[in-house]
Amino acid sequence: MMYAAVKARGLPCALKIYEGEQHGFRRSENIEDALNSELAFFARVFGFQASFGSGEQPNLHIANMDEQERDETESAPSVPSAVEEKRKGETESASSAASSPSAAQSKSSLRGLLLGT
């Protein structure tokens, strides 16, 4: 559900499912692949060169990013600029919500729900 929601918002996201694993990984090869996949994801999204312990970069499809790279249109904003626009909008809405106590309390409750606090 979380993957679908993030993908629907147009943000870069990836989902890898490891057969035989549940919430916590048990097999060492899955743990290593998951960590390398996270590193590969952040390297592509934030544009830095990553070094992987195993020597090879994991095969990782990043939704809303791979598609954009294929399209290569000048009219489409880049993913980093789209993320910056989203952050800017959240910052502006957070500052306006701060002036309304009930909105700020609602936002705080939602944040606590999402973060489990």
C-alpha cells in the first residue's frame, strides 16, 4: 500500500520482495542485497557515485525515475526539482498550518500515526 501511494504521487520509489522473507530479513544474501539496493536508490535519486561491497550494483527499478529517464522530454521537470517543489509546498503549508491550532494539532497527530510515535 505504501509503495502504491508513493508511486501515485509521482515520487521515485522502489519495491523489492524477497521470497521466503517476512518483515525482518534472515538470509545474509537478502540482507546484503537490501542494503546495497537502498544505497543504489539513494545514489541515483541524489546523484552521487556509490561503491558496493560486493563489487556489483544491484538490479533496481526505480518507479517514476526510470520512466522519466526513458522519456527524456524537456517539458518534464527532473525528479530532484519535482522533489524540491514538493518540499517547498509542504514547507509553505506547514507554516500556514502553524497559524491554525486545530490544523497544527491534526498534522501532529497524523505525523505521530505515520511515525508510530
